Amino acid sequence: MSEFLDLEAQDGVRMTWNTFPGTKQEALGCVLPVAAIYTPLKSIPDTPVLPYSPLRCRICRSVLNPFSVVDYVAKIWICPFCFQRNHFPQHYMSISEDNLPAELFPQYTTIEYASSVETGPKMPSVFLFVVDTCMIEEEIMFLKSALSQAIELLPENSLVGLITFGTYIQVHELGFGHMPKSYVFKGSKEITKDQLLDQMCFFAGRPRPNVGVIAGPRDGLSAESIARFLIPASECEFVLNSVLEELQKDPWTVPSDQRASRCTSTALSIAASLLGLCIPGSGARIMAFVGGPSTEGAGSIVSKNLSEPIRSHKDLDKGSAPLYGKAVKFYESLSKQLVHQGHVLDLFACAPDQVGVAELKVAVERTGGIVVLAESFGHCVFKDSFRRIFQTTDYDLGLAFNGVFEVNCSKDVKVQGIIGPCASLDKKGPLCAETVVGQGNTTAWKMCGLDKKTSLCLIFEIARKDGPEAVSQPTSNQFYFQFLTYYQHSDGQMRLRVTTLSRGWLAGPGSTQGLLAGFDQETAAAVMARIVSFKMETESDFDPIRWLDRSLIRLCSKFGDYQKDSPSSFSLSPRLSIFPQFIFHLRRSQFVQVFNNSPDETAYYRMILNRENVANAVVMVQPSLISYSFHSAPEPVLLDVSAIAADRILLLDSYFTVVVFHGASIAQWRNAGYQNQPEHETFAYLLKAPRDEADAIIKERFPVPRLVVCDQHGSQARFLLVKLNPSVTYNSNNPPPPGGDIIFTDDVSFEVFLDHLQRLAVQ
Amino acid sequence: MMCSADDELPAVACFSLKHFTVLAATMDVAVMTSLAPIRCSSVSPSRSLSTSMASSSPPFASGPPQPRPWFSPTPDPNVAGAAQNSQIGRPQTSSGAPPPFAGPTLASSRPGPPPPFSSRPPPSGAVPQGPIASNGPPVPGFTAPRIPPTPSVQKAAPVGTPASIRAPPPSATASQAPGVRPFPGSPPAGASLTAHASPFVGPPASQPFGRPPAVQSPFAGPPTSQPSFTGSPTSQRPFGGPPTSQPPFAGAPTSQRPFAGQPTSQPPFAGQPTSQPFSGPSAQAFTGRPTSQPYTGPLTSQPYAGRPSSPSYMGAPASQPFSQPPTMGTPFGVPAWPLQPGQVAPSMPGNVQAPPRMFGMPPGMPGQSMSPVPPAMGHTPLAGSQVSTPSKIDPNQIPRPMPSSSVTVFETRHGNQANVPPPATSNFVAKDNGNCSPRLMRCTMNQIPCTGDLLSTSSMPLALMVQPLALPHPSEEPIQIVDFGESGPIRCSRCKGYINSFMRFIDHGRRFVCNLCGFTNETPRDYYCNLGPDGRRRDADERPELCRGTVEFIATREYMVRDPMPAVFFFLIDVSMNAVQTGATAAACSAISQSLADLPDGPRTGVGVATFDCSIHFYNLKRASQQPLMLIIPDIHDVYTPLHSDIIVQLTEYRQSLEQLLENIPSMFESNKVAESAFGAAIKAGFLALKPTGGKLLVFQSVLPSVGVGSLSSREAEGRTNVSSGDKEAHKLLQPADKTLKTMAIEFAEYQVCVDIFVTTQTFVDIASISVVPGTTGGQVYYYYPFNALSDPGKLYNDLRWNISRPQGFEAVMRVRCSQGLQVQEYSGNFCKRIPTDIDLPGIDCDKTIMVTFKHDDKFQDNAECAFQCAVLHTTVYGQRRIRVINLSLPCTNMLSSLFRSADLDTQFACFLKQAASSIPMSPLSQVREQIINLCINILYAYRKFCATVSSSGQLILPEALKLLPLYTLALSKSIGLQNDGRLDDRSYWVSRVASLSISLAIPLVYPRMISIHDLTTREDDGSLLSSNIPLSSEHINDDGIYLLENGEDGLIYVGSMASPETLQKIFGVSSVDGLPSQLVLQQFDNDLSKKLNEVINEIRQQRCSYLRLRLCRKGDPSGLLFLSYMVEDKTPGALSYVEFLVHVHRQIQNKMS
């Protein structure tokens, strides 16, 4: 395992198979696809940033890298992807074995280029706040204070705009000095970019050009007209605060049997169009703060009538959510527009009820937006997460904009697609596999928004046919990959990060052990989670449990040690031993068992899953459980109901929630206040330790998880119980030990699951 | 030539056919006014006198001048000559002239007469009888004789008279005009003797002028007037002369006899009423007339038009015309008398006298005036020349409006009879004792024809002009408010008519009969009251609804579909580039800001402000911080309001914020580069803001609405080319471009939103289209073109202020009911009509008039009364729901002559005006002109045919009551709305303004008032500021004069090129004509003249309820041409002069007769 972590630390890449099956046939037999989870902007401390442009292969445009073969005499380098021989340009003439440019250093397989010549001047980052006002006053107060805090933290060089919406949409003209001023649009009516151009007086006093695309200061708009809506953060504080201060609940009265008229989709569309007009192609975020379901406009998710409930998974399955399809379609087109413009949509959905995250998902995910789901704008999940976005301290997100991600790989490998926060740029090429998973059919993807943690899951296909010619070449047991990420750094500079990888491959009989040695269970679990989520969303009649089970069984059949038809002889190599457990928990997780969740929550979980790295994805699939007790130091324990004991404190990290669970006795002691007595100082420490740990988790995680502190038998304990392996249930034969607990479920326990697996794997 | 006949038919002008045929130029026009019995009230009589005087006097005055023109122009009878003459006459008349006149006039007059004679004789000789205008119309015999004789007679008379009697001078000479005035004046003078003396001396010229004013005051004092009559007697003498002259004409005598016969008949009439005196005069005709007739004649004729008129007219005309007038008068008088009696009685004899002269004067005038005038002028040569063209009409003697500034008291009923109201333009105090004040509602005729046939025979319209919230005279008693408590006002259970003083209680008061539908209702128990011996309820005098023509009932819940709406005012201001740069935005903001103080007080008054260019900007004032929030509606194709409330705020609470905002708006948009205007969308948005409550939407618009809902294209360029190419569809440019705005307006009306539009523009804005909105919602258009930031803000402010502070009501519904026999045919005005019987008025104010036309669906009994009841349910600015009920009950008649006698010129003309205006956008201009002229001809023809059959066909005979109809018709045909080459917007504005115009403003709009101002301080008048009008003829404009012409809307100050520097300095603060600023802001300097001028202008403003848009006009400038375009009596390339027009009318009538 640790070797995989080292590799990740160097390049931000983890792969399901670190030794590839060498042929297409082999790859199919491996059940799990060859996949990589790549974190393009992972902070790698020693990565140099080169102040010049990269050297590229004449044919395949790949960038010079440590795997290139260099002829120092002839001043020639050979591209490892296409084997093209390239001459070094004049300024590389001094190259020699002792005088290498950084990009050829073997340890710099990941390196960045930042050339101002090539990428132009620094671009300001733009934040356009889109604020819902159909909320109770209290929520508005929370939101206002969060916003005004954020305003203080905004980077000096960024630009800020504000749109508020409810029944109507108000685009605030912050640059108007005389008084607060806003343009008001009707929520129920869609408005195109062109109409916006007319209606917002961008051409006041001047004729509008008849032809050509009109967008941005370079294409027909005056800087002044843009500055009306987007003003520098350094000047905005007074104006924004005065507008926010006066921000009130949507003034239109709502009948008691109706939902508020909320035109989220139109507001977002206007926001997108506004940015598209003002700063196309430059990094910008639309930050939407939504406090309830959208009921107006093309993206409405439910009618205003309260008697009609908001769609559930069941409705979606049955196709009885009439507005869903239309809304998704709307957001798909919105996402296309945003992607085209290079702008991000962030969603902060804070409401007790659903707000339409499921519909918005497509727009948020394709643009690489941040999503935070909370019950209230007053909840710390929102407040702290939001603050984190603008914090520049230890855990800053390193928000980057307007990225383009490209892949190069050896010709025997093709790319099926990416599951993750990006959008296909439809750049087709020989690398594109015929089977498409996620955003595919391309070798370039747009990542409008990305940060240090954003992780893409690339699914590869081994295209190599069986044949002798493959063996003939000396380098042929290596596949090469090169990931290129162009992005607008948070400082406004355009950069290119290049990661070049090489992995060996094995083919033919006897390769199983070799392959198994390169198997990364955690990555495999993360990839499986992404794939199953993806399939659940895109394939109708998809049975995830069955699919997972079959995959697991086939994998175990192929790589397990067993005698045919003898379940008891079954054993798994350590390389594979935890994987069934991951799959067991994945089957029980919120990604697969959606019916306990609303479509919004599911969409939320999946969006986070799809952008997280392997470690965090694994936590989502199989939460970690740590036990604190007087008897031992904090230790991880099995995620099993048997871990519960009256004198233990358990800390469960399920990524979205962090649960501190006090055993019954601990709770009693605590309630009695022993921790306050000097003689029970250790008890105080015991109580504090899991909290400290929880805080540490919360501090580095984004979105900030929800902290649940609960006691055994308390109602909140469900947050723990739901994640535990139900090895002891209400109808178990063996009762729990004293102080233990049972789970009221008919779900099978891991033991039963494993039994079945063994039985089926050996068939 | 001219004779006045006393019969019912008032004024008559006779033309000899032959003359006619011979040469237009030779045509003589005699205008005869029959005696109109005047109201008893001393005041009114005086007024009437003055008016009559004026009217008659002009003829005289003009007479003299005319001769000249005629001389020279003789060939062109009609044309300029007349103008020149008038000018000549004028100077004298108007100003210093008096003294000179006296001298000259006398001299001239005497000499003059001869010329006339000579001149006329020729015509007469040539066309012996033709030329003579006798009042004949009515009395054929008379006329006939007169005609031939008239000329001669007149001349003779003048001649003879002048010497011995003043009369001649007045009548015959130029002085006649003066003379006329003198007469009036003389009455005041009281000392008849003096008057006489003066007449003698310089009677004609000087006196007339000086007198007019004097006259008026004299009128006030009836007694004094009598003396004047003595003067009149003198005139009689002339009459006496005439008779003598008549003899010469063989025919004449005979005709006279008929008259004589008539006179006799008259006596009866006279006898009936109080008129005896009149009758006496009339009967006496020649002998007695002088005294009695004069009085009665003048007074009656004008005021009453019909009744007294006959006698008075008779007398008057007779006297002057010489024999004829009297005769005429008698006949007319006779019929008139019956009715008049009652009325007449009230009128002061003294007053009456004055009128007669007036009348008399005119009649005599025509022929005589010609000749005399020249003499008067002193231009004997001219006279001579004139002589050559004797046959012409003397422009100075033809009928013209006579202003009177004295106040009369008018009782709406007397002796259970409806009284005939004074002219709408006069200054009267109405006393409501059963019928409503004529300000609120008046009918085109004060007797209702019993049958539809009779009505159509008369060709006159039957219509009511209702101005339900008209401003009362300060001295009138306020309208009483009646509260019936929870049960609401008592109404007829069948027709739902409201209780009124004409409902008859029977069966000891237990039941009452509805005067509208005739249904017998039970009297509610708690309303029961015994009847007195006179059949009236004993409590009738304590209950306003039983003794007043107009009352206001407090409406109960039953009359409300919701709580009465608050007074809400929403201001929409154009802030597009042009509006800002021309200063219109600033002017509007400042006007609104200043006007806030004039909005109704109280917590229910709401105010909102929005601005617009290519988008609409609302302002949310209800904010924690002082700063309002500006909310822009960019979608101008699908408009909405950005907020549900808070756009409209309580005035009391947010006055400061509003003021602050209004102060900021101009600077906020200072650099606005948006040239487009989304007017349609803006009013829609304003409407949406007002939709929950209803209210007034006041829009300040500066450019053509070019974008958004209801956008318009610039049709003007297109229109102009079309016009020049003679496109028959040109009038379509005066129609709304499409239905969008109309549809919107109907929706506005439904939600009780009333739109007023203030157009402050430099360009075409398509008023034809946008005026639909105010026109449908009870609002109006204000038009400032071209807007000037220097001179117009004052008017803008005052207009706005008046708009919001004048008496007005909201969410009104109006319905007019009438007695069985009639039914409402159509309503017209600014309102929205959704169901056939009612009209919806989102806003109704004191300036708005609604015309209601009627048609017969049954017959009335002779002597029955026909009742009209107008009920206006409305909400006051303070949120009270009221029903104003206005009642008018008029007698029915079977006599056509009574109809003519009771015709109400002002009302009828207002009716024509409105009808013409409404057809302007619908038919080609030529057709509209033809229509109005035909209307005039038809009426006169009907009168001629059925009421004046006796007179010779050579005479143009005008009913006294309608004697100004030709003049007004002519003026109308030349008014802005009917000008071929006028700007579309000007014409559309005119059309839209006319639609809701009140009667009292209708006349000046078409026939503006002109006064000279250079001599304001030196002129001798009776103290009233506006008494001496100058006829609208360029001959009366002198190069060294400064004149003010006003039509209730614009005030044009014309500065002659030779105006004295001293005067200029006094008035304008500059010393030369060239130094005058192009834009006039009238200042008050520290000198009498300037003070007086300001006084005068303020007086006019007050009178018209309008802050005049003052403009300077200079000769040779476009502005000067503008001024001259108001000289409606002039001949213009496309139109006839007044005299020509009379000739034309006469010819048409003759054609019809034959």
C-alpha cells in the first residue's frame, strides 16, 4: 500500500492496476478497469515552476519529460509516446548530461510551467454571488453575515458582482455611485445572452455591432459598462455591505398553501450570461446560495403548490417527476454555456428541504464547482465551509480557474473517459476508446474550476492485441501517460502542470500474481464507487448490487486462492483482502442505497465522491472507526456493531459526518460531571481526545463535515449505527456483550456476505 | 342693406341676390340682431348689453374701415379690403382714437353717410332691392322694403341722424362701432343726455371706444343705462329715418307694414311676459322702441338669445337699421315674448336698452357702416372709393363676440320655469334653485323639441355638455351633501333615477312619481312628509335634494366593490438622453418636487416615482438607510413591477426621501447616453404599480416611444410627404398607429388608473397614438412643443400643480338618464366605456367635460318638461365615496322658432367642435371642413326656411342666438386641427384636447381673445382688465402696438416692429425690438404697465385655469406668422375671410332655398 501512497505523493496519481494487463483480453479478465485517480493540482512541495514554455513534440504535442530519451550530442530528444525525434531549440543548446533542464530531472515527473509570454497578463478572478432571498429573515441574516465575512476575505485583485433572486432576479449594478441600483428580471421568463446585452444597456449611446460575437472588453464591450456590474474587491466592501444590509426577504407574499416563488434557474442563467458577456474565457465563479426549491422558470423542480411533494428517488425511478427531465436539460445547457465561457458554478444549498441539487448537479459538476449542502445558512457546515473557500491560511483550497486537462498516452492505451468534475471538450483523437465512460470521446477536458483536491478518475482501455511484435521492442513493457493541466492559478497567472507516468505491463500466463502485486484496493474501491454511481445515474434498470457482487465474485474467482467448489479453501492475497469489505460497505453506502436519502443528498454525496481523492473516497465508502477507552490508546476498530461498548468512546469518520459516540457509561460519567473533578483528569482527557481528533478532521476537510456528538442509545446514535456492520441484530442468535448494542436491521452482516462470496467465487 | 328683425330670428343679414350674382364684391351683408330679452338681473343685462354693444359696435367700427377696403378692393369685395378697413377703424376705436374719432367721426360720419348712400345706392340701384338687408328674414315684407331702401335708408338715416342724432353716426359711421360701444357706454354714463351729447359730438368714434368699458359698468347700474337708451332713441330716430327712407323704396313700406303687423303681434307677447315694455317698444317700434326696445333688446337678445332677443333685436336693429330692425324685432319678438316674459321680467330694462342699440347698430351697420366708416376714418377719399363698392359687407358690423367682464347672477329656475343660462364664457354666479348650475351641465338648446322630426328639421344637435365637477364661482353656494344613512339615497325603483326636485309627490306624500320614467314609487316611511297646499312637500326647502339641482349623496356600501381607493399618484419621468439634455427631466423633477406640497394631505395619499429610458427604473424608498434603491426593469416587452409594495409610499412619511430622490434624478442621469424611450412599457409598469389601488399616473415624456411595448415609428416624415402628394389617407396619420396602447388603456381603466401625459419635446412623439391612453382613462395630454428649459418649467409646474390639486374624483362611474321620449345616443369625452349605459372614469376632474348626445324615441307633450339627470359616483381624494347628482329640467316645445330662440350657441359650438375633432382622424380634412360648414349652413338654412320665410331671399338672416355661428364655424375651419399643413402632433394634440374641453374654453380655443397691451395703462376702460377685445383680423394689428392673444393655452405676445422703445422697456426690460429675447419669461418690472400686464395675464390664467404658455411673436419671424395664423377673420390662401364666408354661407342658403 505504502508504495502507492508514495507514488501519489510524487505525482498525485493512484491507479487501480499499477502493473497493467498487457493485452485487451487480459484487461477484460481483470474485471476492474485500468483506471487512474489523478489530482491535477495536488500540492507537491518540491515541484518546480519553470518560468518558460514547455518543449513539445512536433507530432503528438506531448511535453518533454524525464522519460524522453535524449541524445545530448545530436541535441535530439525522442518522444516516448510517438517515438518522434525532436531537435532541441536554440536555447536548449547547452544541454548535456550534467546540465539538464528541470523537466528532465527524473524526480520531476510532475512539473509546472508558468510563462507570462505565452499566457498573457494576469487575470483577476471573479466572484459573482447569486443569493436567494426567499427565506425566513433568520436565514437571510445568517447568509448576510457569511457573505460580509467573505467579502473581507476576498483577494484584493478579484472582481465581485451580486445577483439576488426570489420571485424576481435583481442584478445589482454595484458600480453606480449615486444609489443602490439593480436590474430586475422576471423569474419565470428565460432570457438569452443577447437579450441581456440589449436590456442591460451595454450599448447605451453607441450603435451595437451588427456582426460577430459580442463579449468582453476585447469584443465590443466597454470596460466601463462591465465595471458597472463587476467591481474590484478592494472597492466593493462599502457598496456590497450597504446592499447586503438592506437585503430583505423576497417581498412578494406567499400564500400559506404555496411555496415561495423562487427562480433559481433563471437567476443562474442570467449570472452565466452576465459573466459570459463581461469576462468570457477568464476565471470566474458563480456562487449560488439557495435556500429552497426552485419553483419558477425552466429549472423549477416542483410546483408552487405545497400539496405536491418534492420528487423522491422513487418518483425519479418511476418517471413520475415531471419537472425533473426538463430541469436537468436546462442545467445541461447551462453547463455547456458555462463550460464554453470557462466559468464555475458553486452551489451552497442550505435548506431543510431539497433545493434541486440533483438537477443542478450536472452544471456544478461539469464546471468543477464546489457544492455544500446543509440544513441552514446558520449551520457550521455551511459557515465554515464557506469561510474556508476564501481563507488563505494552512488549509486553503487553492482555487484555480479555467483549466483544461489533456491526456497523452502510449498508443496501446485508450481513454474511455473521466468520471469527475470536468467536461469533455470533444477533442477526438486516436486515443479515444470506443466505449465511453463519463466524459469521454475526447482527449481534452475543461475544468472550469479546480482546486488542490480535485481528483479526476480516468478510465483506460488496453487496446493492445495479443501478438509477438509487442515483445520485440525493448521499451514495450512500459506504458507512458502524460497529463497536462492548463489552469489559471489563484494568483491570476496561467500555468501548465505536466505529469508524466510510466507503468509496466504484463501479459500472458502467469501474469496474475504480477498483476495482483500492482493492485491498489483502495483505488479500486474508489473507482468502483465512482463507476457504480455513474452507472446508477446513467443506466436505466441498472442493478448496482448485482453488478457489484458479480464484479467482486469474478475478481475473487480470478485472483483468489481456492480449490474449485470448496468454499472453505478460499483465501485472498493481502493485496485483495480488504476489497470485499469495501464492496460490502459500498453496497450499504449512501451511493448505492439511495432510498434513505433524497435525490439532493445522493447527488451531493456523489458529487463530492467524484471530486475527492482516493483516501477520502475510501472513508466515504468505509468510514473509519476509532475507539477511545481507558484500556488502550486510541485504536482503529472494526466497523462493526461489536465495537460498541459502554465504556468506550467511538469516533466515526464517514467523511460527511464525524460522530463522537459515547458509550452508555461514559455518557453517565460525563453527565455526572466527573470530567470536572481533578481526580478524574484522565476522564477529561478521554472525553477530549476524540473531540480533538474530530476537530483535526474537520479542519482539513472541505466541505466541512457535520459533527455529531451523541451517546449510546441516543437518537443521534443512528449516525453511527447506520454505518456499522450489523453483525448483531435484533434477531441474532448471540446476544451482544454487556454494554454492547444491536442494530435493528434485516441487512446481512459482513460474515454472511463473505460466506456467500466464498461460495460463489469458487464455483 | 342690413336690417335687423325682431322676430324670433335675431340677426339678419340681407344680400341681394343680384348683387350676389353680379359680383361677390358687391354683395352687401346686413346683419340683424333681433332683440334678445335679457335677464332681469341688472348685472347680466349690463353684460349682455356690453356684449351686444361690442358685437354691434365692431360692425360700426369696422364699418368705417371697411368702406375703404371696399373702395380699393371693391373689386375684391371680400378680401383684404375689409381687413384694412377694420384696421383703420380699429386704431381709433381701440386707443386714442376716441377723441379723434369724435371729431372725424362726426364729420366723417356725416360726410360718410353720403358716401354710403352713394355707394350703396349704386348697388341698390343696380340691384335695387337686393342690397338692402332687412331684418327681413322673418318679415319678408319688411326685408324687402328694407333692402332696397335699406341702403338708401340707412345712408339716409345715418346722414340725417348723424347730424341731428348721434344714432346716425354710430350706426352709419365708422363710429357706429364706436357708436355701439358708446351706447353701451352711454348707459353707464347714466346721463343719457351726456351720452347723447357725446354721441353727437364725437359720438361715434371716441365714445364708442371709451364707452365700452363704461358701458359695462353702466350696465351694472341698469338705471343709468336707460339714459343711454335715450341715446338709443336717437338711434331710433335714425330708424325714423329709415322708415322714411323706406318709403322711397316702394317695397319697403309694404314690408314694413307687415312688420307693423308683427309688432302688433309682439305686443301680445310682450304683454304676456313682463315684456310689455319690450313689446311696447317693439310695437312702438319706431316711436316707442328707442326706449323700451333698446333695453330689452340688448339684454334679452344676447343673454336669452331667443326670447327677449326678438323684441330687443327687433328694437335694436330696427332703430339702427332704421325702420327695418324694429320690424324685424317685432315679429321675432312676438314669438319670443311668450317665453321671455318671465325671464324678461327679471332682466333689467336698463340693460335691455343697451342691447337694443347693439343690435340696432349692427343692422344699420351693414349698409351704412360702409359709408359712414370711411368718413369716420376721416379718410373721406376712401369713403369715396368705398362708395364705389357700396354693396360690400362692412366687416365692422358683422357679428363678433362681445366680452363682458361684469358678473351677473343667474337663477337656474324662476317661477317653475327653467331660465336660459348666460353664455358659458361670461362671468356669472349661478343660483341653484332647481336646475343645476349651467357650469355643471348645459344643453345645446334650452327647450327640448317635442319630436325627433322637429329636431332634425332644425339641424341642430341635441346634446348635453356635462362638466360634473366644474369649479363653482367663488360666490356660489357649495353643493350640498346629503346623507341618507345606511339605506342610501332614494331612487326610483324602476329606472334607478335619484330623488330630485322634479319628482312629484302625490297621494299626500305617500308616493312619488319619477320625473324620468314616470313610475309611481312608494315613499319610504322614514322619508315621508306631508304635502303643502302648493303640492310640494312641506320639507322641500329644507331638503337639498328636493330643492337643488345638484346635490351630492354619500354613497353606501352598496356603491362600492371595495373600499374607496386612496389617492395615489405615480410619477413617471423620461430620463433618456434628449430629455436630460433639454432640461425636461430637471423641469419635471422640480415640478413634481414642488407639487408634493399640493397633494392631498393625509395618510392615504401615496406617491411613487419611476424613471425610464430604454428601461424602467423604479425606486424603493422604504429602506432602512436614507438611500432609495433603484430597480430597473430591463424587459420592456413583457413588463412587470419589481416589488409588490414599497414602490408607492405614504407621502407624509416619505416626503423627504421623495424630494431627495427628485433632486438627485437629473444628476444621476446627467450623462445618460440612452436615446431610446420605452414609453409604452413604462406606463405599463406604472400601471402595474398602481394596479392594486388605482390612482393617477403622471407621465413626463420627451421623445418618441421607440422601443418596447407600444413602440411607435416616426410617422411624421412619411406623413408629410403623403400630405404633399395629396394622399387621401393622410388623416390616417392622426389615428393611433396600432391598438396596443388602446388595449393597454382599457386595462388601465379597468383598474382605475388615470393617465396624464406631459409631453416636453423637441420632436415628433406621435401624440395621435399616445393620447389614446389619457383619452381612455380620463386623463389628458399636456403639450410643450418645442420644450424650452427657460420658459416652460413654469407652466409645467403650474399645470402639474393644478392637475393634482384641482377638485377631482377617482374610480368614477357616470350615467346620464333622461325623461322618457329621449334616450342617450352617445357619450364622448375622456373615459372608458364597457357597458352601453355607463362610462367609467378612472379620473374625473373639474376641467373635464363629457358630451352626451340624445335622440328621440318618443314624443313629448308640448309644455311638458324633459328632465336630465347625470349621476357621477366617485371617490374623493380623501377617500369618500360620493354620488353627485346633477339635474336639469327643460320645457318641451313644438315650435321651431322656440328652438332657435333657445339655442345655446356656446354649447352647440362646443358640440360641433368635438364632433369635428373626433372626425378629423377618421375622414379626409376636406370632408371634415365641408361637414362643419354644411352643419352651419343647414342650421341657418332651417332657420331661414322655417322661421324667416317672410324675408327676402336676398337676405342672410341669422338667428340671434346663433349669430356668431358663422364666425365660429369659420374659425373652426381654420383652427390647428383642421390645418392641412400643420404638424401632425400639433393637430393630434388639438384633437385630444378638444375631446375633454369645457364649453368655456372651447370658444377661446377656436376664437382666441386678443387685447392690446401697449396701451393697457392709457386705455380708458371700466376697470375690468379684459374687456376690450380686438377682432381677430390683421387689420387691427398695428406696427407700433403690442398685443396679447390667448386661447386658454398659449399666450402670444406680438410685438409690432415699430413698438415704442419706452413701452418695450417697461414690459420686457429691453429697449428695442431686436433686443427681445427669443424665449419669453415675463417679469414684473416696477412700472404700471408691467404691473398691469402681469395683472391681466394672471387674470387670464385664473379665468382659464391654465398657466399660459407665453411666446413672443415678432413680425417677419416664423413666430409672427404663427401669430397671424390666429387671425381667423383674414383671408388666407386656402380659406375665406369672414366677410367672404358670410357671403358663401348666404349663397349656399340661397341655393338651397331655390
